[in-house]
Amino acid sequence: MKKVVPLIKALEISLYGSKAVGLGDAARHGLPVPPGVALSGDLVEAIASSDERGMEKLAKAVAALPAPFAVRSSAVDEDGAAASFAGQHLTVLNVHSAVDIPGAVREVWWSANSDSAISYRQRVGMFTRPSVGIVVQTLLNPTVAGVMFTEHPVTGADERLIEACWGLGEAVVAGLVVPDQFRLDRSGRVLERKAGHKRVAIKSLPNGGTFEQQVPPAQVNQLCLEDVELAALGELALRCEKVYGPRRDIEWALQDGDALSPAVPRRYDREGARRAGAARSSSARPCSRPRAGRALHRYES
């Protein structure tokens, strides 16, 4: 079924994939997620083949969405209990115009059907072709962004651990900066503040694409979150736990003073979180140094 629906109406994992349905759950529970639409696997396949009717259906669905856009994979069996497709499926960020979305959709589809992705599927016992749903969302333009663990990922303490950087959170995910770290108890009281070393910030270009902006020297080691913003993130953690349960890894962004979650809060175990943190601190992710004027491509973590 070649379907595209607002995220809030994405209900069937078999059509839209777990990421789209998860974002739909967040929207249905009133969590602050950017507006977007979910594309079924069949529609993505049609767009990848340049099917005219599929392209028209997509154009109509995104016409009311504010630009720029993020285009993310939401494969039916992506990041399930048996396997995680970290590093396999592409995300295309800062797609400037609706007319550029079909090209981004094709890139995401190709990444899920690449030799490396197919080899990974076979290694974990999946021998069918992937059904690649896709999420198209309005891309935030945050002043500060990062990740938040609703329980401490190393010690297991019942507290929040927040990592933060200037600009888009891809600088944290890609390991381009040493982020600020904050620890909060469940009431939102700040337990610890630790300044990082944030020499660059990933920013959106006005005509599409992103670039690495040098951070002014005075801000490199300056804490990028105030108490009122930490309180907002603590509240976001509580709201996410009510919907998704404990032990969640939340990508967040602050825009116009509001704390938003542009991605589905993911469950983690302590060992996996330690490995992710080590990967971030030791090396950058693929395509972490995008060319100015082009959409930023990153592989899902």
C-alpha cells in the first residue's frame, strides 16, 4: 500500500516502520516532536524508482510542512530486539526544499539496500529484502542540542545524564566535540555541571546544507545550558518515561526556549551505552565533515 500519513496517524509498524510509529506515539501523547509525515515502504520503493504518482503523493503530503527537512529511515525491522542497524541506514539533514525530498528519499532507500546493509542483515539472520519506510520531518534550528540518558548509563544511578553542545546535536553524535555534561536528580535538581570543549558547532545554511562553524573562544569551554533549560530537559525526561518507560536515550534540541525531541527515545543497556560513548569520544562518524552547501548525511546510531 503506497501511503503517506501525518506522523500522528502512523500506527502500523508493518507499513511505516518502528521509528515512524514511535514518533507517532510521541505525538499522540503530546510530546514535543517536530511535525512530519510517514511514508510506507511501498511508496518509498515507488519514489526510488521515480514513479510519477508516488512523487505527486509525496509532494502533496509535505506541502504544508515548514522547511528545511530531515529525511530518516524507518525500516520495518530496524533497531528491533534482534538487531540494530546503527551505521547502516542514512539520515539526510537540512534538505532545503520540498523538491529535493525525493532525491533524499532515494539516498536513504539506497543506504538500506547497500551491500554493507544487506551483508549485515544476513549476518543477523535476515534474508528478506528490507521494507524501508521513511520519516520526513521539519528540521530544527537549535541554539543548543545533545543527548540525554534518563538513567546514568555507566553507574545505573537513578539520575539524568545530559550531554550538550552548541548548534545541531550531530556534533555530539559524530564525536566532533567534547560535550558539556550535567547530572540531574529526578526532581530536576542539578547534581553536577562539567564543561566540555566545544570548538565547532554544526549550523544550517540558509539555502540548504550545513557547515562546521568555529565557536568563539569565550564559548568553547562555557556551559551551554542554564538552570531553566536543565529544568525543561528534566521535565522532558519525565514525560518520555511516562510514554516509553525507563532507561531511555533521548535526542533533544532547544529552539526558542522549548525543549523538543526530534527522534524516538531509545531504550539502552549500560554496556551498549558505554560502547556508544566510547565511539563518540574516540572518532567521528561517517560524513561528519560535510561540505558547505550540501545536506548533511549521517548514519543512524
